[in-house]
Amino acid sequence: MFKKGEKMALAKSLKMFLTIFVATTCIYMVLYQYHLSREPITQPKYIKPPLYIITPTYRRAEQLAELTRLGYTLKHVVNLLWLVIEDANQTSPLVIHTLNRIGVPYEYFLAPMPDEYKNTKKAKPRGVSNRNRGLDYIRANATSGVFYFADDDNTYDISIFEQMRYTQKVSMWPVGLVTKFGVSTPIIRNGKITGFYDGWIGGRKFPVDMAGFAVSVKFLHERPNAKMPFKAGYEEDGFLKSLAPLNLTDIELLASNCTEILTWHTQTKKNANASPLNLTLHGDTNLVSLNTFLVRT
Ligand code: UDP
Ligand code: MN
């Protein structure tokens, strides 16, 4: 047992030890706060390369539904500019309203299909004017990053956007629900492209789907004449050929070396135009307001 004097001495040194400990901790905290306050405001060390998503759209009953679905997918992706380009002669307040609601950074342009293609009985080159207008925007405004043609009716897993973002030249990956084969993809053997799997080859050098490739902005700038031809069925092939020189060995394979499906060529069932609203019956109801949100051709 300790004697009374020893106890007091022990308590005293314990008190002293605690005082020194608390004081040192406080001094450190003050110094650390001072150090933090002197640090310059840190910029993010690494900003991801920008993505330009070119989306052709056109007036039809499903239009706002398609743009809503795609827009909220794109909302999960950072540093992205959505280039929405409508095949029309006049802007659509309903499209603008929808884009504003979604809140993804966007630009909205018009690019009508030339009459000679619009009035043809043959298959139309759908979305070509729109995509070429998107390319013009990129040539005039973008210096780095990657662009991708995302039709308004297709379906996209957001991980493909993070993968395509780092494309150096041209990247490719499989697209589900295309032709009778169910998938369109480069065929990979020992890590290399040995051909293309697509239900319709049609003599194409690059028999791929619009949803299955992305291109670097720098690569486009180095090819000032690259554009998409008005040739139904050959839009992808014509555009990729216009990017020459482009060898199969230049193509970067995404979706785990083309073993996963992250984009789908979906098609929405066509819907008839809504019948006109009978104002005599419903003129004093909510149907008047709802009617203003229905797209008719
Ligand atoms: N598109 C267009 N004008 C048209 C038809 C289609 O701008 O007259 C757009 C459409 O919104 C889509 C793309 O072009 O983003 C491809 O059209 P669609 O989905 O009809 O073609 P598919 O996928 O069936 O080949
Ligand atoms: Mn489509």
C-alpha cells in the first residue's frame, strides 16, 4: 500500500502528465487548423475527359417519352454535353421543356432531312442530317474528349459511358437486339478483331451498329472531311470509312473485350397520334392541360 505522501505525489504527477497531454493536443490542433487555412483551395487533381452525346430526334407521339428515358440515363454521367438535334424545320417548345426539366447540360439544334431523302419511297437515311450537325458542333466547339451517337430510342448501361470516355481513336463494343443474330459485335479471337458478327453484312467494311462505337474528338479533328453519308443501311460503315486511316488494330475494345452487352438497339412500338380533345365535353378540366403535352405529327 502507498503511504499518504506517496499517493499525493502520484496524483500530482498524474495531473501534470494530463495537463501536458491536453495542452500539447490543443497546440497541435491549433497549428493544424492554421496549416489547413493556409493551403490553397485544392482543384480536383483530375477532371474526366468530356463526353459529347449526339442524339437525333424527330417529332412523333413517343418523342418526349424517349427523350425522358434517355435524359435520365445521361443524368448519371458527369462532364457530359448532350447534343439533341431534331429533324425538323422549327424548334419544339415541348422538347425544350422536357430538356429543361431533365437538367442535363444540353444544346438543341435543328437539322431537317433534305427533301430528296424525305420524299423517297426507298429506305430513308434516318438521323443522318442530325448527326452531321452534331459533328459540325464538335468541330467548332470541342477540343478534347470523345463523342458518341446515341439514338433517342436505344438503351444504355451507364458504365459504357465511363469506358468510352478514354477512347484514343475509335472504340467498339457489342450491341444487343440487332438483327436475327440478337447481337452485333466485333468477333474477338486472342484479343484481336478477326471479323464482325452481324445478321446483315451487306458488303460493309465495318458492319457495326450506331450504338456500338465512340470516337475521340482529336481523331475527328485530324480528319476534317469525315461525315456520315445519306445512305440507308450504310451510315455507320460510311462514317467509319470516312475516318480513314483507321485500321482494325487501332480499334479499342470495350465491354470487357466485347464479352458484355451494355447497349441495346431497342425500338419503341409506334403509337398513333392522339385524337383531338373534345373541348365541349372537357374544356373545363385537366385534360386541356394534358393535351398540351401530347406530340402530334
Ligand atoms: N430519326 C430522325 N428522323 C426520322 C427518323 C428517325 O431524326 O425521320 C432519328 C430517331 O429519332 C433516332 C435515329 O434517327 O434517334 C434513328 O431512327 P430510328 O430509330 O427510326 O431507326 P432504326 O433504329 O429503327 O434504324
Ligand atoms: Mn432506333
